[in-house]
Amino acid sequence: MENNFNATEVAARMQVHAQTVRYRLRQLEALFGQDLHDPAQRLEFHLALRAWIGPRH
């Protein structure tokens, strides 16, 4: 979400192949549908993920 679904940027940050990121994004889209691209829903997802992951060090 922080990289606006740019698989290349995400792959570089996570040090994985871009195709892996695209595969995972397709899985998320299958689970959440268009809500994943709705700005209000994305904010909720982002906040929930931040709360679950915790603060960065």
C-alpha cells in the first residue's frame, strides 16, 4: 500500500522477485476485491496492518 501497488518498488524493498509480489497482490485482490483499491478501505487496512505489525525500529 505504501508503494501504491508498484510491484517493482515493493520487490526491491522486500528483496524478493517482482513476480512474487504480483502473485501476492492477486491473492489479496481475490480476498478483498475492489475494497483493496478504495482509498477509505485502504486506510483502514493500512492502520490495521500497522497496529498488528507494531512500531518500526
